Amino acid sequence: MSQALHGRYRWFIVFLLFTVTTINYIDRQILGLLEPTLAKALSWTEIDYSRIIMAFTACYALGMLFYGKLIDKIGTKSGYSISVTVWSIAAMLHAAATSTLGFGAARAFLGLGESGNYPGGIKTVGEWFPKRERSFAIGILDSGSTIGACIGPILVPLLLALYGWQAAFIVTGSFGFIWLILWRIFYSAPAKQK
């Protein structure tokens, strides 16, 4: 690949990282956005809700340790693919949950999956960007968290109003699979890129 083409292509890669981080934050905040509806529908208490959140947080922290090692071992393409697959399945599984325990399990699974986003993103930036541009590329990647936090409060209530809370989890969870198709088609480590 020519140096000029390589230079342009890496910005497409960072756009993919920005997009997956946006999806990550939409999936992460959907429970909070739907909590009033779910608390009423499932008779949750504040303690029930806090346990569900704690399941996510604990598994997210543990998953960060796991994904860092995994991605170093198997590479960013496969490591990110596993992470996004796990969190997208977990996001959609919320639609099948009917109890505090079910939501806690789905949330724990989501935390495990989502925790691969930053190790994968940072490693990808390290592979594709020279040191002098890495901070800027990571800034673009991380801005997806803010954009996701802006899109979620618009998208999720709309999905809730039109299709119900289960559909909100299914639709937003499916975004990860759409991204995954693009990732599998277009991403390779720079040395392997055609």
C-alpha cells in the first residue's frame, strides 16, 4: 500500500473505532434510559436496580484485564470481533429478561463484552498511527462515547414509544453486528492490509 493511501486509510480505521465506541455507549446507557419503564413493568426496587448496575460494573472491570491480554495474544481484528459479538448478544438478551436476576445476568455479560472496546481501540491506534498522531486518533475514538451519550437519549425513547422496551434492546444491540461486518471486511493490521 502506498504511503499516501495508507495515510488516508488509517482515518477510515479510526472512524470505525469512533463508530464502535458510539455503539458501546448507546448499549451501555440504554438500561438507565429505560429504568423508569422497567422498574414499573417489573416492580424493581432501588436495590434491585443497583445490583443490576453493580453486576455490569464488576464484570466490566474484570473484563478489562481479560481483554488486554487476549487482544495482545490474538490481535485486534479477532479480539475486537469477540468483544463486539459478546456485547451485542448481551445487549439483545436484555429483551428476553423478565426478572432482576435475568437483567443482572445480561448486564454482567454486557460488561464483559464492552470492556474490550478500549483495549482494542488503543491497540488499533497503536498499530495504525505514528506516535505523533496517536493522541489525536484516541481523542476521535473516545469522542464516540460523548456522541453515544447524545444519541441514546434521542433514539431509545423513540424506540420505546414506537416498538416497546424489548425492541429498544434488540435494535440497539443489532448495531454492533452491523459494525462487526464492516470490521471483518475492512480491518487488517497494517502489515497485512492489501
